[in-house]
Amino acid sequence: MDLVGINDFHGRISADRSSAGAAVLAGAVDELRAENENTLFVSAGDNIGASTFASASQDDEPTIAALGAGGLDVSAVGNHEFDKGFADLAGRVIDSYADSTGENGADFALGANVYEKGTKTPALQEYAIREVSGVSVGFIGTVTEDMPSLVSPAGIADLDFGSELEAANRVAAQLSDGDEANGEADVVVLLTHNGSAGDQCADIAAEDSTYGKLIREASDEIDAIFSGHTHQSYDCDIADRPVIQSHQYGTTLGKVSLQVDPETGEVTEAGTERIALAAEGADGEWAGNFEANAQVAEIVSNAEAEAEVVGSVKIGAISEDILRGGEEPGSDRGVESTLGNTVADIHLWATSNDDFAGEPAEIAFMNPGGLRADLLYGEDGTVSYKDAAEVQPFANTLITFNLTGAQIREALEQQWQPAGSERSKLHLGISEGLSYTYVEEAAQGEHIKDITFNGEPLDEEATFRVAANAFLATGGDNFIAFADGTDHADSGQIDLDATVNYFKAHDVVEPAPLGRAVLLEEEEPTQSPVPSDDPTEDPTEPTASPEPSEDATDEPTGEPTSSPEPTGDASESPDASDEPKKDSPDQNTDDLADTGFNASWIGIIAGVVVLAGIALILVRRFGNKAGR
């Protein structure tokens, strides 16, 4: 049998360069089924959500219809299936799959590690069975345990997300225990919406992560693993079974071929490959590698036509490209971007302009993962409704809330993600007026240095009104400091509406500048205090070093001598001179009252002390300068 799979399709129903589109994807499945009737089409999740406008503008119904018509057999649930909340997934989404496939709609949102809050009661269907020439194949679905930080917490408030490994092994044992009453399968396949951040098999097999543990320690009853979530492309043999991920957006179809003994149900041989669905020609144009499925092509065409009606409306203009982070825009969520800062400015404006009825915000933040497309100048800078929608496709509500300056520092520190997270850093877009310096390679909690607001040091005792989308405001992406804020209030605006209104209020939108976050190459070394010019400063204060620096002689301090002159060696003290050693202050105590300062040995000694102190100050100053 051949199992062919996708992951992280994200509603890419239209062909776009390496993304072949839903019609070519379905055509590829048709061709492979024609070659081998024992072929099943599967997905490792994120079929919908964060979609392009043709699908997103219609609540991803075109994607569900296209995948159903294209013969999708089963799917794991992904984090983006929860974008509109669990109620939407369990109702509308699953019902739509049932309508489009004629199968049980729950087979397209498998989640064995998703439980009702506070219980081990499954909230989603755990597995699905398909028959292939008399061989039963059981598919178990799991989703990353990072779920609470990946979607708006309000939408999953009634759910718990448990261990993928425990759930996969528990269900695999159930499907292999010989009890027909609880489901039986000859072949067991895991569809996990989780994956590796890399694409090298040796590294994947050894990685220290929940995914690495899952693929190494999954039950021997599991014969193959399809993965997703990290948008990588790899096919490996790990723990004597195929492990595959098929890139993203319908660029690639992953294929796992299994030779199965029909008498015993044992897999005797396995192979993998990744099949590119589109190719770039010599002229730079992309074309599908398979003939399009006509029924799916019609679904896509209708969706595109419907989207064009709404999407073609001009909402404003930009002066130049406004881009996400990375050498290839969007490739690096760990760096500052003009788009992140611009969207933060938009959210601040939307929650502080004269038409805003609530308490106005002073600072706004934007998460990089919420930016799914760039704003490109094109021919004349026109920005359409479709363009704006594709930048922020999640329809997040803007929330305002209170944070102290200390909590703002904490939130900025949380850009460096907890150990074991998918990405080590997520760089927040920040609104105009807020800026900070940071050290990249610092201990956890010590990255952020100076923070300023409107040109002044941020008062960490003061309280500020902050704006962010609902995802961030409720602690998404591990930004717990935002959830700890107080007086959270719904602004009554979704991010797309805020963007449209911002463009209408500005003739031309310019990209927000970079540099609101300033990288310090390394932490400044701790230096000995430099003495002031105040002659009353204590000249006997210890110096940073008893030796002059190597190039101290280059300074205008002269050669060290034994005399108590101001040019003397910094290591000399008043006791270093022969002159004051001849007599001690005790020898002249009887003469003090009569002779005065200028006529007594004690006066001479005091003068020497003063001169030596001046010498000490000068040498410390110039010595420190030379050593910086």
C-alpha cells in the first residue's frame, strides 16, 4: 500500500509558484491511485487557518471542499484548526468535512491527546480505520503539546493537551490488543502535528525534544509516522520505521510505501520519497507536475472569483515594501522587522485615536507569527483588502490592558523562548515611542538592558495601557507577562478592521523604521570608577591595579620616579619617598602650635601627601583611559 500525505496546507488552494494548488494536489493523488489502487491520502494537520485570501475570506470552506473532493481519507488536527476556537472546530469544521467527503467528519480532526478540561476524556476522535484490500489500517492523530501557547487561550479554555507519546502508545496498544470491540488494525500509522525544526535525519533522530522522544519511543506497533507543524521537508528511517514530513503549502507530497503480509498484517518492507508537485521552468515560470483534478479546479475557481469581489477593493497605499523578518522575508521570526513594527503602530493607533471609545493605549505589541504575508509596493503602492487580510489572517480581536513597566521588561525578556520551544526567539513588533537595547547571548532573564519610552527611561513602577491582539494578550507564544496584565478590555475591533481604518486615515503608509530594538554586540565590561576632577576626592582610595597599563608611558605622565611629583608611578604611596621617612609627625608635635603649617616637618609631610595624592589621581585617570 502507498500512503501519500501533506501537512501545513494552510488553505493554499490557488497555485502560487512552488505551491501547486489544490487542483494539482488532487490530480497527483488521482495519478498515484491509478498506479496503485491501495493508496490512501492523509494529512498531518493545519489544513486550514493562516490561509490565503481565496480561502480565508470564506472561512476556509473552499479548502475543506477541495480536500474532500480531492479524496482526503483522514487527518490529524493541527493547532490552526483551533484558530476560531474549539466550538467552531467541533461544529462547523467537522460538519463541513462530513459534507465534502461523505465520511465521518471527525476523521479529519483526529486528536488522541486532546482531553476535556481536568479529565482524560477525549474531546476529539482519537483514531480512524480504513480498509485496503482486506488489510485494516489504523490512523492515530496527535497535536503538539505546545497548543496552549499557539492559539488564543479563550478558544481552548475547556481543553487539556496531554503527552503525544502517551496517547499514541495507548491507542496503538488498544488497536493491537485483539479486542474487536475497541478497534483493531493490522497496520498502525501515527499522524502527528509536531515535527523537527531541522531536516537532517541524524539530528532529528537524536534531538532532545518532545518530538524527538515521540519518534524514538513510539510503540513498535506503530509502523510509520507522518509529521507536520514545523514546515520542514524530510524522510528518514528512525527506530526502524519511516518518519516523513512534506514541507508546506502543497509544495510536496510525502509518500510512504509499505509491503504488508495480508495473512499476518506484518509490515515486511517500507520505503519513502517526497514528490514535488510543481517545478520552475527555464523561463522562471512555475507549473504543476500533474494534471489538475477538474472538480477541485472548479471549486478553486469559484472561490477565487468570490474572493476577488471583496478583495479587489483598494484600502490605501504604501510608500515602499513593508516586510517580515529574515533575509528571505518571513524566514526569521527572531529578528526585528518593518512589518512587525508597522502593525504594532497600527494597533496602537486603532486603540488610541479620537474615535476610540475606551481608555487609550500608549504602547502596542505584535507577535511575528501573526504576520503571514508582506505588503509589497508592486507597480504603484496600492494596498487592497485582500493584501491586508493576508498579512493578518486570523481575525484576532484587539485587546487593551494594563502593564507595569516591570511587566513590559518581563514581556520583552520572554522574546527568548523557554527551553524546548519550537523557536528560540520570537521578536515582538513594538510601537513608536518604545525602544530598548539588548544582548543576544545573555543568560535567561538578562537579555534586555536599557528601555526608554518617549525618550525617557521607562518607569518600571508606573502603569501603562497596552494594546495587543487577543492571541498575545492572553499569553500566546509563551508571553505570559501579557496575560498577567490587569483590566483586559475588548476594543471592539478585529485586526483586519483596524488595518483597513488605518489605511483610510493615512494617504500613504510608510514602513515603521528598524532600530526600536538595538543589539549590543556584547555586554559592556565592568570598569573601575573613574575619579572625578574634584580635588577633595580621597587620594588614598585603592586603584584598580597596582601596576600601570602596558602603554601608560604613552600618556603625558612622564617616567615613574622616586620623587613625590605629580608624574609619579600610580603604585607609589607617600611612603615610597625617602624624604618623608627621615622624620615622623610624632617628632614635631610639640612645635605645631608655634611654627604653623609652613614651618614644620608635619607641614612638609602634609604637602608631600597632597602632592602624592594628586599624582595618584592623575595616574589613575590616564592609566584607566589607556586600558579601556
